[in-house]
Amino acid sequence: MAVEVDNSGGGGNVLVGFLLGAVLIAVAIVGFFMWDNYKSHTGGGSTPTATITVKKN
């Protein structure tokens, strides 16, 4: 009984891992900018305004 060892698939796994890591980083960057844009446009209500009326007697 002979045991055969196949070590020829290691390089492909490294390439797939590298590509998946690059995709995850790209998704994280796009998601961050979308979240930042959402947070900057939805404040806690409208900006406060002040009205000053000056009456001359």
C-alpha cells in the first residue's frame, strides 16, 4: 500500500487568499465612505437658526 502526497495546489490557495483579502479591503473602504457620507448628511435635526428683530423707536 503506497501513500501519494500531492503538494501541487499550494500556490493557488495563496492567490485566492490574496484576492479575497483585496476584495474585503475594497469593500471596507467603499463601505466606510458610504457610512461617512450618510452620517454627515443626517444630523440630529436641522441646524439652529436665530432671528434678530431690531425696532427703532
